[in-house]
Amino acid sequence: MNIKKIIFVLLITAPLFAQKNIALPAASLPDTYLIENPAYTVAFSGNYGIPIWEMHTLSTKVAPATANDKEIWKTDNRVKGYRLTPKDFEDTKLELVQLFPKEHAGDNQEFRESSLLTSNLVFMNKLTKEMIWDKITNSFQIIASRMKTAYLYAGPIFDKNQMKIKYVMNNKVAVPTYFFRIALYFDEGKPAYKCYRIPNRVPTDYERSCNIDEYEYNIYQLEADTGIDFFEREIDASFRQDKLKFLEKQVH
């Protein structure tokens, strides 16, 4: 798979990782399949009714979407099974969240219409979105402004005890226990990352006073939690080796 065909770098033609591309993880569930878009790629799980991960890139400058509501929520027939829509979130205590931020979709109609803006919706606690998710989004924008661009992953983490997973919409859509967010970038020529795990519940009083650093998470533990190897299809093996050496220095 040529990753350059499935990664669209916003507003730049020569991404920082042009020679050392970050690979897409393989889907880990039997009914999970990749859906590729000009702006981002998503692995959608029919079993959970939502994506298990999404990937896009963020550059220094971002053009806001100018689509009207009809274009933003265009149905994508590639999504199998039950599909969340904005109406599903009405009269709930949960927030409608897109793993790929629609405000970064750009003003190109082709990209908007081909993006899975209905299939990457997830259920999130409203305070979690406001107090944690949005702050991490802002921090990733700062990283992109400093590093020119960054590869971003986002997705849900489910309870390993399948019986404890909460389902909604007539038991068709799973509500994540946690969410993860990862930014991969180069810092002074060295590979670096920021990885966060976000609880999908009402934040405690302590958590409301915390900054986002409190939610940083080990990427290898995340791979164990999700069953996804985020570097399984690494195109440039030297990048993985460099990353491992860099992380070893950080740990020791």
C-alpha cells in the first residue's frame, strides 16, 4: 500500500515526513476495514459501530471548512451497517465528536464530500470534550505550527471485559471507555510523539483542575490496550529503529 495515496497533507505539498512516512496500523477485528479519503483514513468497525482509529495530518496553516450542513454530513455509502448521524445525539448527555476534526477539512468540495463525516462520529461525555479533548486538539495545532506538520491518530479504547462495554442506539453502537490521541513528528531531526489517554466520563474535581500533561500515556501500553500496532506497516524501518532508540533515552 502506497501511503502517499492515502495521506493528504493540508496546504503543503512536501510534508516533513516525506522520506520517512508513518505507516497505517492494520485493522485488528474481523469486521474492521479501511476506508481511504483524500483528507484522512479511518478503520471502521462494524462490530462496535464506530471507528477503531483514524489518521490525518495537520500542517502549520489550516483552512476552515466552508461547507453547509448538508455537505458536512454527506452520507458515505461505503460505511457498512449502522451509521451514526447528528440526530442520534439529540437529547443525550453525550457530545457528538468527530475523530477527524471537521474544522480542518479545508474548503475543497471534493475532500469534504468524500470524507467520512458521518462514519467517524463517536459518543463522548460533554465535559470530557470541553475540558480535555479540545485542549489536546489545540496542543496538536501548536505542535504542527512548530514542527510544520504532524501525523495524528485518534480512536476509542474499550474495556477488555467485553461484557462491560456499554452499547447505545439499540445495542448497535459501543461507547468507548477511553479515547486515545497521538501526535507523531520530528523535533530537531529526531522522531518524537505525544500520546494521550482520555477517560470517557464526567471528569472528577481533580481532573478539572489538571492540565493535559496529566493524560499523557505510553504508546506501547496503548498498543497493548487497543491490540493495534501503530507501526506494523512501517515503510522506512530506520524510522522505527530511530524511534525506539529515542524512546529508550527518554525512559532511561
